[in-house]
Amino acid sequence: MAARAKWGTAKDLVTSSGPDADAQLDANLEDADPELCIRLLQVPTVTNYSGLLRRLQSSTTAWKVQFLELRGLDLLLEALERVSGRGCLHITDALLQLKCVACVRAVMNSKTGLDFMLDNQGYVRTLAQALDTSNMMVKMEVFRLLSCITLYKLSGHQQTVDALEHYKSLKKQQYRFSVIMNELHATDNVDYLETLMGMVNTLLHGLDDLRKRDKLRKEFIGHYQYY
């Protein structure tokens, strides 16, 4: 009740108007508790995600744990997947997607966030499904997050490979790494190419077993020859 009295309801914040509305919303979220931020996530807007991003970047471990326990990461991943599946994005959807994935990155920018991601079945799969978008900046960010998960620990490598396998099945692709190879052959953007090659390298170097690493390398070579 104290938090409600201090901050008002999510609707109060979302419906604020005037030239300084966005700034006021962000300022309000500087000290907002996780429960209020969760309520704001029920109304996915660029403004709400911008305010949440700043709150996540300045949050303590205890705050982030409570946010995660209240299903904050679930809501972000679900929203990211939902917007990604809309096909050709309007500018508003593209901005929403970028802010949403930035919030996911802010959550994962800690041991607490990474462990929570890996400890919850299906989270990495949902993150990978956000690759189904025409927004190159979002795909680049998702690949970077998957690379981070892959190198974090062996279970992260396993879940990333599983997520790519799952994506292959959903999209009816021929190979589990088709999404990577397709992007490599479709872009000439240097930053994106570096991100994609980084993804390949983390998949290879995330394996300690040299035989498994060699097998995976041959799989990528086979994909390249196919293309």
C-alpha cells in the first residue's frame, strides 16, 4: 500500500501526458519497487521499457532477485517473442523490440540474471525465438546474449544448442545452425558479421572435449559447403 500511495498505479503512470511525461515516468521509476515495474510490464510501451531499463541498470542484487521472482524476465521474453513474430515491423514495434531486448540484457548482465535464465527450463529457447525478426539490431543483440550464455557454463552451451535445434524445428530449417549460416550469407554489415562469427566461435570453444569440438567444427564446415 505504501508503494501504491507513493507511486500511484501503473495506469496513472502510463496515462500521464504533457511534454515532460516521459521524463517524469523515468524519474518515477528510479526508485520504483519490483512490483510496480511488473505492473508496468503489463502495458508494453517504449516509454515503460525505457524507464525499466534505467531501473534495472541501477538495481541492487536483492531488487533484481525480487523482480525475477515476480516473473519479470518471463514477461520480457514473452513480449520480445510476441513482437518478433509480427513479421515486417513498423517503427514503433522496432523501437519496442530494441528496448525490450535491452531490458533482457540488463537482467542478464549479472550472475544472478544468468543463473536464473539457465535454471528455468525454456527461457533460452524463448530468447532464441526472438531471432525470427526483420530487425537486424535485435538479432545482433540476441546472438550476443546467446554467446554469453554459451560461454558462461557448460549447461549454457547445452541450452543454446538445444534452443537452436528447437528454432530449426519451428522454422522447418534443414540444419540446427541454419539460422546462423543464413544470416552470415545474407549480410554485409561488418558489426553483424563479427557478431555471427563470435557466435560460431563461442559454440566451438564452449566445449572442453576436443572430439566434440572437432565434430561441431565439421558440422559448420558442412553447412558452409552446402551454401
